Amino acid sequence: MEPTTATPSTARIALKYGLFIGLGLIIYYLISQLAGLANNPTAGMIGMVISAGILVVGIVYAIKDFKSQNDGFMSYGQGLGLGALASAVSGLISGIFSSIYVSFIDNSAMKQAMDMQRQQMEEKGMDDAQIDQAMAIAEQFSGPGTILVISILTMLFIGFILSLIISAVMKNERNEFV
């Protein structure tokens, strides 16, 4: 195979697949909200696994797309950057949606989550002063801007960790001496 002269843009591929991952996360979020599973702790754990699965599939397909455009080659750094950027884009997309959702579409969703947290703290035997203090701190982190920032940072962190592994498995560097 003759190498191509231009390396495909990791940014363009990451934007494309970050959008797909973000849309997948939004669809899953809407399904869980409509099914009434949003405040169920067991469903929350399952949802984290499903979200991670969506992210893994998106990163794998982004890397496959990059490799197909680059004659089957990809360095470890290219895969890591591609996966991390796609994750950050998906965090931005899903964070914007979540901010809009809790601000305009269903502003009771955040109150329900706060009520569930309060109930869990009461079940643990915390006194009212401790609960009020914890709820005041949680309330500071429940605004739309904070949701957006936390979404981006969380997806970037998780995507970076997953990309470390996926890139190591899928890399195929060019042999410069052949």
C-alpha cells in the first residue's frame, strides 16, 4: 500500500463521532426520564454502564474511521487525542441538552433528585443541620452552567481513560524503515 500524502483530520472525525455519542447519550437520557428510571439508584448504576458502552462504541468507530482514511494506520497519540476530543464534544452536547432540559423542559427533575438525596441522608441517620448543610452545597452545583461544566469534564476524564486502553489495542503505527 502506498501511504497517502495527507493525514486525515482527527478534529473533524472527533467532532463527527462526538456528535453521534452525544446524541446517543441524549436519547438514552430521554428514555430513562420517560420510563421514570431517572431517580432509581439501581437504574442509575445500569445507566452508567450503558453510557460508558455508548462512549466506548463511539470511540472505537471514530478510531476505525480514522484508520480507514489513513491506510489502516494510527499512532497511539492520534487515537488518544481522537477519543479524548470526541468525548469532550459528546460531553458538551449532552451537557447543553441537560442544562436546557432541567431549566426549561422539566425543571422538577432537579428538585426530585434533591428530594431523593435528602431522603437518603435521612435514612443514613444524619441530623437536620447536616442535611441542610449538604443540601445547600448540592444546590450550588445544580445550576445549568455547573451541569454543563461537570458534564464536559466528566466525559473528558472517562473518555480519556477509555481512550488510553482503546488506542493501545487499536494502534497500528507505520514502519518508517520499510
